[in-house]
Amino acid sequence: MAITIAIDAMGGDHGLTVTVPASIDALNSFSDIHIVLVGQESLIQAELAKHQYDSSRITVQHADQVVEMDDLPSKALRNKRQSSMRIALNLVKDDEAQACVSAGNTGALMAVAKFVLKTIPGIDRPAICTSMPTMKGHVHVLDLGANVGCTGENLMQFALMGSVLTKAVDDNPHPRVGLLNIGEEEIKGHQRIKDAHKLLNGTSINYIGYVEGDDIYKGDTDVVACDGFDGNIALKASEGVAKMISFYLKEAFTKNLFTKFVALMAYPVLKSFKSKVDPRKYNGASLLGLRKIVIKSHGGADQFSFFNAISEARLEVIKNVPDLISAEVSVLLQKQSEENESKETA
Amino acid sequence: MAITIAIDAMGGDHGLTVTVPASIDALNSFSDIHIVLVGQESLIQAELAKHQYDSSRITVQHADQVVEMDDLPSKALRNKRQSSMRIALNLVKDDEAQACVSAGNTGALMAVAKFVLKTIPGIDRPAICTSMPTMKGHVHVLDLGANVGCTGENLMQFALMGSVLTKAVDDNPHPRVGLLNIGEEEIKGHQRIKDAHKLLNGTSINYIGYVEGDDIYKGDTDVVACDGFDGNIALKASEGVAKMISFYLKEAFTKNLFTKFVALMAYPVLKSFKSKVDPRKYNGASLLGLRKIVIKSHGGADQFSFFNAISEARLEVIKNVPDLISAEVSVLLQKQSEENESKETA
């Protein structure tokens, strides 16, 4: 059976000029998918007309409205019921698609997805989870900004969801899960982190304790769980440093004729280096904790980036991530209720 | 009059092998300083004997104890009254030195410095402030980990102290001050940040509003104020990314004979690039809000790094940073009390 992926074709800084060709790339790479492009039908058709593709594998679904990048979540929820984002999510809700991919406004996507698709029973707050490069491979980090002011219980759930995702998509049977903190000592950090630390020690999650900001990139942790504020600060600061470094690298190699000649010589080396840390390879954040699969692409994604977000959606469908999370949460809730009962009996 | 700088010679991962030669470098670079090396006298003398230096400009002050990198602040405070760290701080308290530099345990240094030197009246919590490279120069960020769970008032004080420091050491009359948050909209972030935002809008500080993690490195902000937890996460994540990038850059240039040849060609280019983002240039964090000058060097500092921490100490003595902060805080407190009075009268 084909995997149907609903694409919010209007989302992101570049809209159709990115989402449409990236969708065609995905069709060409994966023979098992079908794409539904959701958005202004005439504009989508005009963009499609520029490309060669198998028309039997693409459906266009018209949507009158577009959620703008600066729309408040509340506005997107109440006043944009005919938006490409909302209709793409509705397709997933109605089982006409198995996943939705959007490069639109993050806050709006989370709010609308939560409203339309609902959270998995036992999960209080869905989290945004992305993978990031490390010195030894990659790491999943969540939450990246959906939830500010989490409880220990929330953080524990993020750890669980990240662990399940990593098990599934990386075929990693025992992901090492860390909690982001500012020291490895038990006394450091916010109360919520200490609470989560205690909770995690009582689960079957392969919890390795506190990790610090620099540990994210060392490759000794597979999942880093954190409050959305902390995750967002870590992610954005990392992006900032990486951009600054690449700025100075470029500056050094374009200074004069000699350095430009060196750059030409070094081109294959710099290219192989760049491929290791290329953020476009890691595009496609999962909205974990929803009953269905929603992938958030970076707003500024180019064709290659957005293609990777679609690949992530396909992989999560194949691995059936929401059901795996749901199953693990059930086990945990069952265990917690048994513990509570035995406490009451004691 | 000579500036006397007390060096905790035993502190840091490399101890005397770094602190002593870096101190001699500082004497050679700055004709206006005198150095007091505090620590195990025989060991210091043995290290000094390896170098050429003007013995009239170095004093050795014996200290029996050493604060270890994993000592709890409470232990350093109560059980290590004869430590090199404590005695160096005592010299500053007793006006025998104008500044102290230590590469020792950060938590211990902050606790002991606060106890020995006291905070400036009106400042609730001293903060750790470092400068970091940006695409256009550098930025001062504080707090970096001394204070977790700040109030809006604390953050406002950090902004004020960072602004005063930047005015003084960068000769920048109107430093642009931002508050670290996860979005530029007024509704985002923790309550403490919203509180600080309101407070800052009522001061004479050149407050430019919320900034995000990546803004730290863009060069459009001169001071970034934040809770110690958030600052630490940003700093450590940044360090982690920078190390990962440098790891992959090295890997790409050392892969085979061809890439090694290219590296040889590219050496001057890579060197000029590296000098732009060299963290050693930025070593020397200020413990702002104390009545005297204390500079924290990175524990792993090498000779060049530690030299830069000493330079920072000298500059802050010349600019008289604690007195400038004290004066600005007085103005602010005066203004607040006048406002309160006028509210009561109204």
C-alpha cells in the first residue's frame, strides 16, 4: 500500500518553488509514496507544469487560505480553517494521508496539529524533536520550543518519546538518553530537571543522567531531553555559531587572489567537510506526542532540505512512530498505576 | 602607580605550568603591572626558576591549600581558608592587589569571592560575564551560570552591569543591550524575562529588546543578558558546535596525501580564519557585581589564554569597573526611590 503524504505546499519562506520540486524529488526517490499537494490549486498547477512527474502519484487539494509566518497560533486556529496547513492536517486526521509536512509557522502548526490530531493518551504536551549532527553521527533533541516551563513529568515524557523515535528510525535498540543541564552534579539546575532525573531513574529508558550543552555534539548521547526554552536557546545559539564560523571561513578563503586559488584547490576538501555538518541533511523536525505524524520543515528550507523532511515523514510512517510511542506510554502508565496501588496497599 | 594583580597560581587544569609563564608574559607586555603569585611557594619558585623575569615585579605569597576542581563551593568556603584562591582574594580585599585572576573551580570562586569581597550595594547577585566573538566584533554575555532561577530585577541588573562594563572596556558610549529569549514577540518566554523587559524599558540603558540564540553571534547586540542557566546552555552548546566543526574540518584536511597537501597550501588561510574565532582570545570572564575585580579564566586555559585573562583584569582596573557599576546602580536606585515616592504622593 502506498504511503500518502500531505504537503502544506504554501508553507515556508519559498512556498511552492521549494515544496513542489522537493515533492517530485521524493516521488522519484521513493516508489512507495503518493503526494497530496495542498494549497492554491492554480498556483500549484502552474508550478507543477514546470516539471516532469508521474501525475498518477500526485493529487492537488485546493485550499483558499495561507497561514502567514507571523500569524499568531490563535489566529491560525480560529480564522484560517481553510488554510493549506489546516487542510493538510485534516487529511491526516481523516486517514486520507499518513503524515503531513509543513514549512509553515511553527507555533501555528503545533497549535493546529494539536487541535486537529489530538495528543496520544498519557502525553500532556507534544514536543518538537529534531536530529542534529554530532562527532560520531547524530542526536535527537527535544523539545525545541513548543513548551516553555515544563514539569519533570513533561521532561520525562519527552525523554520517552525521543527514545522511542530513536529506537525506531535509527534501529538503535538502547538509545542513551540525557537530560540537558548546566552541570553533571545532582544539585545543579532547575527543580523540573531534578524531578525528571528522579522519574527517569525509575523507568526502563536507558537514562544516562545530566548532559551539558557541549555534550549534545560529542556523540555519546542519542537523545537529549529538555524544556522547550532551553532546547531553543541551544539550537539557535548553535546555528549562530555555525553561521559565524562559516562566515569567517568564507572570508578567509576569499580575501585575495592567493586565498581564492587555495579555495579552488581546497574545494573537494571543503565540500566533504561541509557535507558532514550540512544542516539541510537534518531538516525535518517531528511533532512527537500527536496521534499522527507531522513533520515541521525549517521555514527557510531549500529543495534538498524539504526533500529530507518528506523522507523523515515517510520513515516515521513505515516505522509507525505514534503507535510505538502510544504503546510505551501505556506500559509506563500501567507501571505507575501499579506502583501507586502497591503504595496505597502498603 | 603600579597595578597589582593577585594570581591564584594553583588554579586550573594545568596549574603553575600555565599561570607562571602567562604571568611573566603579562609583565613583559604591560610595564604598569606587578604580579603576586599565590600558592605553594616551593613549587612556584621551582617553576619561576625555569624562566627569565624581572624579580622586582613578582612577589610570591605562600598558600598551604588548593581548591580542587570538584570541591563543592561550601567546602571551599569553610575548609579551605588557606587556599591559594582565598588568599588571592584576601589580597584584593585588603587593597594589596587591585584584581584577582583564577582558573579554579567556578562555583567555589564565585562563592568565596562573594563572601570575601561582598557585592556592590543594590546588586543582589553577581554574574559571570564573558566576551564572545561575533560576525562584527564581540559581545558581552551574562550570566553564564552563577545564577539559576533569576528574577526580572536580577536580569535587569545583569543588563546594567554588562552595559557599564562594555562602555568602559570597549569605549562604546551606547552599548546595545538585548535580553535572551526564544522569540522576538512580547508574549514569548519565561515570566522573569517579561518582567525584565518592562523594567529595562524604564531605564536609561540602550535596551533593544529580545534577542534569540543566534543573535548572540550576529554582531548587532553588544550585551546579552540572561539567566545563568540559559547563558550556560548557550555558551556550552556554542563551544560544542565549534569543536565539532573544527573536528570535521581537521578530518577533511587530514584524510589522505592530497588533502594534507591542500592543508599545507591552505595553512595561512586556515590560520587567519582560526584567529578570528579563537576562544583563547576571549578568555577571562568577569565576576561582575562584586566590590572588587575578579577574573575567572577557563579551567583548561593555556598560557596565551591565561595571559588574556590577566590583560582583562588589568583593563578593568584601569577603567575602574566596580566603581562605575556602583555609580550607575546608585543612580538607578535613586530614580526608583523617587518614582516610588511620587507614586505614594499621587
